[in-house]
Amino acid sequence: MAARAELLKGTLNMLILRSLELGPRHAVAIAERIERVTEGTFQVRPGSLFPALQRLEARGFVQGEWSASAGGRRVRTYALTASGRLALDQELSQWARIVLAVTNVLGDEP
């Protein structure tokens, strides 16, 4: 397992939206996917995840709906909206520019 790392400011929204691009998920499934695909580098805690989901829902990027889980418990399932898909595309484009810029600096001769 990789060492855990702090999420950079602004990346949590992108990771949530990307997780929802694959289909509707409840909060625990979103957190589990992020931890799984980052091989444990990022572990999103409820204290960060739920406020982020609420902000994304308030901005119209995700839509939450109550449903029953396989175990019969009520869970809130989130789906990506058309606005959320557009926001994700913009976030991914911005992220690509950031990665390129940092890569250029790190690869620059001293």
C-alpha cells in the first residue's frame, strides 16, 4: 500500500466528479473508489466528503437521491449532472495544464 497523502486544494471535487462519471454512487462507494484507484494514497474521510458533495449538489454538478442499499438502509446516491460533466471537463483541462507546468519545472535543468 502506498503512503497516504494530503489532497491538493481543489482536487477533491475533481475526484468525486470523475468517480460519478462512471455512474451513480453513494458516498461510501465514492470514497472507496478514490482509495482503490489511488492505491491507498488518498483516503477521503466523511468530514471532507459530505461537505464536498453538498457543495457540488448546491452548484448543480451532482444530483442526490435517497434510495435503499442492498442491506435495506437508506443511502443518498449521487449522479453527475450535465453541468457536472462540463465542470469535470474544465477541471481535467486545468489539471492537465498544472501537471504539465510542474513537470516542466521539475525537469528543468538546475
